[in-house]
Amino acid sequence: MADVVVGVQWGDEGKGKIVDRLAQDYDFVVRFQGGHNAGHTIVASDRTYALHLIPSGVLYPQCQNIIANGMVVALDALAQEIALFGDLKGRLFVSERAHLILPYHQILESDQEAKSAIGTTRKGIGPAYQDKIGRVGLRVGDLRHPHLLKEKIAQNLAHMRIKMQMRTLTDYLDTYAPQILPYVADTTSMLWEETQKGKRILLEGAQGSMLDVDFGTYPFVTSSNTISAGACSGSGLSVKDIKEVIGVAKAYCTRVGNGPFPSEEKGVIGEWLRQRGHEFGTTTQRARRCGYFDAIAVRYACRLNGCTQLALMKLDVLDGLEEILVCVGYSRGGEVLKHMPDSLQDIQPIYKSFEGWKCSAHARAFANLPKTAQIYINALEELVGVNIRAISTSPKREEMILR
């Protein structure tokens, strides 16, 4: 059977720590969507690891790690990440069906951002997915046939309004393809076979549900399906293979890039959260926008994903606040909305106030939390309709409350 870990906010929820904590009990960890525009930060043995493509199970020797078909892969970024860990042969597999991000995709995305800024990382993710949907994309398996691959690239270049020399792309492929080819595999068949053997599989998403291309705050979204349904299309496993769906949320909320963010705090509280929570992007180091927990968005995301449990991250960041607000409703033009609207533009948050606490940091048992922190967590659980089974009280791997 397989379990899925998904973010239920706008990304950066702390999924890396949860996957790292869980991975010791799994045989395979599978990343099913996105590219190197997303990052997972893990703190283990006082060392910080910033992962962008390789699944978080890489820190456990018994885990095999799969970059699945739903991902888009920049060869240079993957080669650099592999080099951090040395030889990963036999422990890392890259789907032959995953699509390639090539240097011209980055140029195209930079041009798109210059014309209409969404707040992307300009790493070529969107254009690579556009090529995939447009049926002119190039896949990792094409690396096995370099002459045909270069012909396809030349055809794509001929239809683009950018200037890039074919020699540049040829040199790129000649440099990085040999480094990646030893890891290329039919990962879908591999997962089917391992499922039949009773192996435990953990599916790891990137970004968050509110950035899903269909159900997020469109058009300020990523280019893939970040919700649990994307775990099936992005890996080749079926819905019958999925058992648990573990949603991950911060005890507050953040967002990177442009787009609506109803509970954003632009003043003192927002800066407090940013500094206390070290809210700067793993991949880009961009400052994250910060605000209060949005229970409406999280409840919506939990329903989309079919979450069976929640992990609440960074509770300790709220330590020291006298009052903590939670968004419990939306209004627009004076009208209270009963459902999640298709657009969050011009939405006003409706808040409920909670008493703060002095210190939750490093707690490892729910009973050791301040009473007001317990009240806060129980209230969030009721508001979103899903049990909170794990609570993180510091960046360290071992400092986690399990309920």
C-alpha cells in the first residue's frame, strides 16, 4: 500500500520534515510532481539538507527514491543534487516518462514573467509542462536516443521566438545526459511490482494544494496537480493503492509569489512570523508573505485531498504572541460566503481570536504544551474537520509530538 503526503496551504508547510520522519518506515519514497522550483528542508543531526528534486527518503540508506513521471527534470539541477550525496545508483530512479526542462524553457519563462508577473521561480517549470500538454515535450527516456532527441529539439527551436544556438543545447546534453542515464528506469512497472510484494511506498508532493493548477488560486498557481489525485497520475499507482493521505499545514500561513492571500499580515505580525519562522524560500531565498492560519482554505484543501490526518508544523514560531487570530470565514462586499469561491480576489477574512502562550518549543508530548496552545490546536482540528496527529515544535527531526 501507499501513503501520500501533501501540503494543504500555499506550499512551504514543512512536508520535508514529515516525509523525513516517516521515511524510516517505508521502502520507497516517490516524488510525483513539480520540479526544482520547490524545495524541502530537513534538519538531521544538526545538519541542514535542502532538497529540490531528490525525494526526502535519500537520508535513509534502506530507502529507494523515485523521481516519477509527473515531474519535470532539469538535468543540470539533478546532477548537482546527486553530487551532494555521491553515487546513488540502486537507490535513486528517474522515470523514463518524466519530462525534461531544457535551457530554452527557462528563457521562455523569464520572458513570460516579464510580460505578466505571476511570481514563478523562472526555472522553466511552466513552459516544460506547456510542452508536455502541447505534445511537443521531450522525456527523460529520449536521452537514450541522442540523435532523435536533438532532431526533436531542433524542430522545437524552429518554432520558438527566442535566439538559442543548437550547439548550446548539444553541449548541455552531452555534459549531463551521461550523468543521469544510469538512473533512468520504468518506475511505474517498478512500483507495481513492489506493491505486489507488499513494500511500503510514501508519495511526496511539492508546493501546496492552494497552488494546484485546477483547484488553487488560479492563475497564481503552479503548473501541475499538487493534490493527492496527482499522486496517482504522477506515479502510475491507482486510487486502490492509496491508504493514508497526510496533510501538512503550518500553525500559521505563508505564501511565496503573487496572488491573493486573505489572511496575510503586512505589518509587525507578518514580519515577526517571517523572522521567527525563517520564512525564506529553500530554492530562491525569496521572503515569504506571512499571515494567520486560514481554516477555510485548509478545510477546503483537506476535502480536496481526502486527508485522513494532519501534521501541524512550526507551532513554536507562535511562542510569545499575546493574541493569535485564525481566519474562520470569508466575506466579499459585505456578504459572508458559504463556500470556497473560485477566486479569492477582494476577499476579507473573518477572524476568531485565541489567547497566545509563552513557550511550546521542544515539547515532545501534548500534555507538555501550554494549555492555551492545546486549546488552539484542538480548535484548529475542529475547524478543519481532520484530526491533527503530529505537531512539530522545532526544526529538529526528533522534536515532534505524536498523538
